[in-house]
Amino acid sequence: MKYDKILLEHGGGGLLSNELISEYFLPRFQNPYLERLEDSAVLTIGNRKFCFTTDSYVVSPVFFPGGNIGSLAVHGTVNDLSVCGGKPLYMSCGFILEEGFPFTSLEIIIQTMAEAANIAHVKIVTGDTKVVARGAADGIFINTSGIGVVEYPGTLSVKNIQPGDIIIVNGAIGDHGAAIIQARENLSLTSNILSDSAPLNDLIANILQASPNVHCMRDATRGGLGAILAEIAKSAQVRIDIDEKSIPIQENVRGICEILGFDPLFLANEGKMILFCPKSDADKLLAVMRHHKHGQNAAIIGMVSDIGKGRVVIRTSIGGERMVDLPTGELVPRIC
């Protein structure tokens, strides 16, 4: 279906986002770096490899359980660099502020952003500030770019995924999406859900130090685990089989999904990554992840098959099977 105007769904990380990129941006900006469609561009300059990424943050509300738009912007940038094998070094940040935005809120966001950068060992080295008229934005938007060095000897890419690869996730999924829903809808629950927003560069550095055989890593943000796996299966032209019982999900997240009719597979994450590696390395990498605070609940959730290329199939908790496709709507707008 063709649209004459942009919809919220075009920013949700699902089917319409995929079509927007493939039909409008890729044909006009076409080059080998962009065509990889990884979380960061990996660039060779001289005899060194660098990774470079950019992102914009429009999350609503800007303060949510477990973080705010400032810490989220740092974590998202750091993680996009890290899953491409990079060591994050430097960031830029651009602020678009709406007239009337409280200085008290801005100070908290900036301070949290500085603390997040310090914890992740990155420096914010340049930036920009613009102010727009009241009603022309929604409080505050933040744009970031990040650059890092790539020292991992292997190449992390969906193109390296092979039949027989094991799929590992570093912890429970859906926390960020559920936290935003809870905050936005003012839901009263017996236990608060905290966003999983966190920097994963230290965890990923440990993983890459432990094995030279990691094939691919991806940051499971917009569209959640389900959308990312569907994109990977299509790009790598493999069948991915996952086991519903093996996917870690917190009970309070599962509960909010049951109440509101969401599928936790498609809820956004901001501190979760998925990893593809040979079966021979899976147990070793799982142990490395579980020894880190951001991987204590890491789990093997499935494997790659060469049967039925370009598909993701989930074995349900009752023993059946169903396809996992790119979501066609926007589950939760402005999630990051």
C-alpha cells in the first residue's frame, strides 16, 4: 500500500519503517556502507577500522521509570557502536528545545546524560542547541552521533550468519516498552517496571574478548526481539527457530502485555542485544554473559536453520508453531 503522508507507524521499527528506508532513503543515498543496514557504519580509514552511528530520541514521557531521554540517548548510541564490534569513544549531542521547557528538567537531563557518558567511558565532544516556538516540538528532542574504533578481528554482520548458529539474548525482553506504557498510561501495578536502558559496551567487550567466532550482534530496540529477528532472517536468507519457553520475560512485563493485548516479542528494549555464534562457542559465551551485571539472565533462545529461508518460526509454550513477521502497526509510538 502506498501512502501520501508519513504515519506514526513509519517510525515503529516494523514493516512500514522497513519500506520507508528501502523505498525512499536507500535508492537515493546508495553506497556500500549504507547497504549493510547494520546498527553502525563500519569505515576503513588508512589501516584502521572505525564505526559511526547517529540516532534521534523523541521518547514520551521524557522521564520514565529507570531513566530519562538523556541517559537513553547515551545508552542507545553506545550500544549501536558496540554491537558492530566497536569501542565507543566520542559522541555529539544536539538539543531541540521547545519554548517553555522547564530549566529544572533540562538540568536533570543534562546531568544524567553526563553521568551516563562517564559510566560508559565516552566523551561528549561537540553539540548543538536549537529552540523552536511553543507548539513546534514536544518539550525536548535529542540527536546524537557516535564514533568508535573497531579492533575485533572478525566481521560482525548478518551476512556471516550460518545454519547451525546459536542465538543468545542477554536478558529479559520488553522491559523498556512496558515501562514507557506504564508511565504513559499511569497504570497502577503492584510492582513498578523499570526500563532496561543500559550501556552494553563493557559486556560486549567481554564477549568479543572471549571468542573470535561471533558472527553477528544486534541491538533489539524499536520493534523488539521479534522485529529484529524477522529483519535478520530476511537479510541473511535463513530460517530462524526460537523457543517461546526459553525467552526470558519478567512476570510483570508479561502481565501488562496480557492486560493490554501486547506481544512482548515486539516491545522495545534499550539494554538488550542478540548474538549469533557457532554452537561450539555458545556455552562459553553464555557463561561470560552471565558473569556480567547486564547479562545475568542471558539465555539461548533458538538456532539458525537453512530450511525455509527468510522466516522466523517460534515454537509456542503449548507445542505449536507460528510465524514471526515484521509488525505492521505502531505498538507504542515514541518509545525511544
